[in-house]
Amino acid sequence: MSKHDATPEANGAAGEPRLSRASVQRFSLYLRHLERWKKEGLEVVSSSQLGDALGINDAQVRKDLAYLGNLGQPGIGYYTQELISALRYRLGVDHTWNAVLVGVGNLARALLRYGGFAQQGFRFVGLFDADPQKVGQKIDGLQIHSPEKLAAVIAAERVDLAVVAVPAAEAQQVADALVAAGIKGILNFAPTLLRVPTHVSLIAVDLAVQLEQLAFLVHLAQQESTDAR
Amino acid sequence: MSKHDATPEANGAAGEPRLSRASVQRFSLYLRHLERWKKEGLEVVSSSQLGDALGINDAQVRKDLAYLGNLGQPGIGYYTQELISALRYRLGVDHTWNAVLVGVGNLARALLRYGGFAQQGFRFVGLFDADPQKVGQKIDGLQIHSPEKLAAVIAAERVDLAVVAVPAAEAQQVADALVAAGIKGILNFAPTLLRVPTHVSLIAVDLAVQLEQLAFLVHLAQQESTDAR
DNA sequence: GGATGTGAACGACTTCACAGCG
DNA sequence: CGCTGTGAAGTCGTTCACATCC
């Protein structure tokens, strides 16, 4: 999913260890565990503890963390606080990100009320919906605007991120409007592949596919257990 | 995410092409596009059409589809209807799947009302929540039960799949109860790694991580454009 | 000609294994 | 000793390239 850009071979200086797409996927997870452990008073963690928590190999953890610099203490582990700070810095969550949410259905409501976001430094500053019935309403203190106001709000509030939760048929056109308004990243929940310029980052989450996926895995497992006899 | 089992090396007969985890990820997407095209009257599709639609290489598409048998017609392409049927069969969505939903918050509501599921052959037959305030209420005609009834409902309604949308702290315990009740697959939205036996399939979707991910990509892109000068 | 199916090359990610340091 | 950092090996997934067939 999400065929990105990531600068084809614009690695000017060449060399730099390289940061794999897969590692990026794990940084947020490391951070979450570390923050919990820190709260529980753990001052030092080892790569194998982190590995266990994520269900991966300890060498993998060390490779990932090496990207942050040489923070590990041989014979000891990593200092929790130091790791957290380094991760926050690298992840870019050491400051607040403003985001807009386009398409105010149940999913949008769920996302808004899902505490996790605010806690991790994300702030929704604008809601948008094309349905005239919804425009003007308020949810959790946030007013729903007409999509025409997208550009204005994005500029005024210095918004970098957008969440797209509209029907598939409208998604591309919403994305185009967001891109035109200067958005830097889009989290897409619409079940369709969005085409965006390479300078805009894209993450796609397709809920229907996930459940189908699960059904498939179960189906496979059943077939296998049938085959096996 | 989602470290699975998938039978370590139980490939008894050995040989079979092998079905990569990654291919599985794409089958649902193929099916979605095919169904749309079929509705639009398209009788034949080529691997490159499908590849464009998903943003991947055409050889990849052929490799994936080869798993369904030799359906392709050299010089022609694939017959839409035939592909759809084969995919439905292999995906296991040629029949309805019963599912339960544990944890009735906004996300659960969003999922319930998200038409995509019903349309693709998934039927929610039970809702569960530990909050006594919620037990007894109805949503979209479905009654919310106390978690104690899990086992009974799962058995009575022949439920194979469960969606877990409870807070992280309760998720493992819910999963354990589901497993004990004989569930075959779990779709987990709680931001934590669930441990389940190998005979239970697991798919995890972590929304907070996705947004953090996006922030990270944008952050990286900004750094790069800064470095570049 | 036009599209499939597939071995072989390639590239990305993971694991191993071990030197090195506190 | 224990745990990190990392080259080397291994595994998995993707792309290439081309023989093959309608």
C-alpha cells in the first residue's frame, strides 16, 4: 500500500546508513513502549526487551536505534529518557502538528474522540464536509466548514497534515484540493489509491481490506487444516 | 505489524508456488477494482491495468494471479468474471462471515455503519462492552451484551471473527476470552501487541501509529529539503 | 502483435554471529 | 560477563526479460 516517492536516488551525500521504510514503521511503537516504561520507573532498557514488546528480533531493534546515533551503552542498554527524547526529535513529535479532517462521518468522530491523537501532539484545527446539512454544526467544539474554506484554513492555521475520510468517489478530488492548498501529508481512509505529487507524503488505511484480509487468513488456515488430513 | 504464525514449515507436500504474505494484502484490492470494472461492463482486464490501479508492477500482478490457477489468456488478458469468482473463492468471501465487536466506542460505531463490511459479506451478530451503562442498549438494531456472554454468542451464532476496539489495557484479556471461546481470527484496533495462539489469525490496525507515521514522513521530507541546500 | 507465466537478477529487510566495550 | 554495533549471510518480495501461446 502507499507507493511513495522518497527521493528516487536523491541521496546526495550517499553513505548515510539508510533508514528503511520498515524501521520507520517501528519507531512509533518503540516510543509508545518506552513512554509507558518510563512512567513505570524503568531507567534503562535493552534491545531484547524492546524486541519482545514488538515481537521482533533484538538485532533488528539495535539496527533501528543505531539510526538515532550511538545511544546504547554496551553491557548496560539504553537510557530510557535519552531514547525517548531522541525518538521524539527524529519522529518530529517534539512539537504539535496541526491537522484538518475532511469528511465528517462516524469514522471522523471516532478519530476526533480517540484520545491518542491529542496526547501524541496532534491537534485538529478544522473539520470539513460537503454536506450542507453538516456545515455549521459543531463537534467537540470544532465547527464544520464547507470544503471551499480548505485553503483558507490550511494557510491561516499553518496546517501540515490532513485526514481524508470521505467516500472513495470523492477522495481524489479532496486530495487534489488539499495538495493545492499546500498540505504536506495525507492520511487516507477512503478505499481508493490516491495520486499525489512526490512532495506530499501519503499513508493509506483501508478498513474493509483489513477485515477481508483477516477472513482470508482464517479461510487459509481452515483449508490447511483440511488439507493436512 | 502483526507477527503471525502461518505454519512454520508445515508445507507438507512442499513445492506449491507459495503465497506470499504480501500477495494476500493485494487480493482484496484486486477484487475491489474488478468488481467495479465488471459493473462498468468490462469483460477482460490485463495485468497492467490492474497494476496501474494498485500502483504496482504488472509482473507482480501476474505472479499474484498465477496463484489462482492459469486463468490468463495469452494475448488477451483475464476474463473479469472468472477472476472475480476465483478471487472470491480463494479469499473465502463467497459466503458470509459472522463477526462480533468488542468495545462499543466511536470506532465501533464507525465500523458498524461503514457500509463496506455488510456489502463484502461480513455480518456483525453481537456487540459487547464491559461498561454496565452500555449493556442492554441497542445500536443499529444490535444489542450490547456483557462480555460474560461472549462464549455463548460465539458458539450459538457460529462466529469466526472478532473485532477488538477496547482500550489497550483490556485488549489482551479480551483476546484471551475470545480465543477461549473458539474464535478463529481477530482484528485488533487496540494500540498493543496481542499474543494469540498460532491457530488464531491476527491483523492489527493502529491508528495513532499511522498518524505519527505520517508526521514522521513529512518531518523527514522537510529535513531533506533543508539538507539539500 | 499482444498478453501471459516464470526463471533469474535484483533489492529490501531480517537474522546471525561475533568483535568490542563498559 | 552482558549488551551494544555491525558485517555477513539469509530470507523474502519485486522487477526484469523473455519464451510461449492465442
